[in-house]
Amino acid sequence: MNLLLHLCCAPCTLYPESTLRARGIAVTGFFFNPNIHPYTEYRRRLEALTTVGANLDLDLVVRDEYGLDEFLRAVAGREDDRCQICYRMRLTAAAEAARIRRADAYSTSLLYSVYQKHALVRRIGEEVGEAAGIPFYYEDFRPGWREGLTRSREMGIYRQSYCGCIYSERDRYLKKKLSSNAR
């Protein structure tokens, strides 16, 4: 099977990529993440992924578009639905790339993160795949969270502290402020 794997970042690539390859699945990585803010964070994540891709001998397809304007227009006034909108944007691009490359299926490293809305990712992935005529490969990669975390630290890979969007960055600072005010 040839699988196009949407990649959100370098650390989240490690476990899914090695697990899939161990099963004999040929993996091509795909980077498209218009949600990442600021631009310096976007570049840092892309550079880390490029390094990891080279180290793993992973073929990478990079749609290097800093799509902040598109992302913000899509979520403005719908901030409570931002994850759904974001997943759909990224998975639609991945499904289209998989279809163009004639992959057998597509998936995403978002299924590795313990912080993502897993059921929502799966539902949107399947809907988008059906519309694009490319199957969505579902696997819960979260059991490998610790293994991937350890591996990324050992490799010295840049690890971010928020999902990427401006809203999640805001929320992580608000949580810190709220917890310090509670003391």
C-alpha cells in the first residue's frame, strides 16, 4: 500500500511513520498547515520536518504556503469550531495530494497527538476521503505517544508547545495565567 501521510510537525511524524513502514506500507509525507502562527513558528516546524524527513529517508511533499489569511478568514466568528475548520482544510489538501499522486489511501499524524480531537479528525478524514475518492486510513497512533516523545527528545528535534494556531497559543498563556492567579 502507498499512503500519503499528512504531517503536522516533526515530532508527531516519528511514531506513525515507523509504525506504518514496519507494516510494509510505503509512506510519503505531506506538509500543509495554514493554521501555524506566527510565520517564524511555521518556518521552524517546516525546517524540523525537513531534517527529520532526510534522516528517515522519507519522501516529503511540501505545500509551502503560509496560509494564515485563509485560515483566519475561515475561522473568524467561528472560533469555537476552529479545530473542525482547520482539520477540514488540512485533510482536504492531503486527500487531493494523495489523489493526484495516485496513493492508495491517505492519513494524518494528527491521529498520534493526545491533544487533538481524535474522533473529529477521523470523521472529517473519512468524509473528505469519500468526497475526493481516496480512502482515509484510520489508525489510533496515540498508544505510541511516549515512545515518539522519547525518540524526538533523543533526536533533538524542535518540539512546539501549542498546536500551531493563534488561538491555541493564546489559550496556553491564559491557562498559565489562570493557574498562577489561583495560587
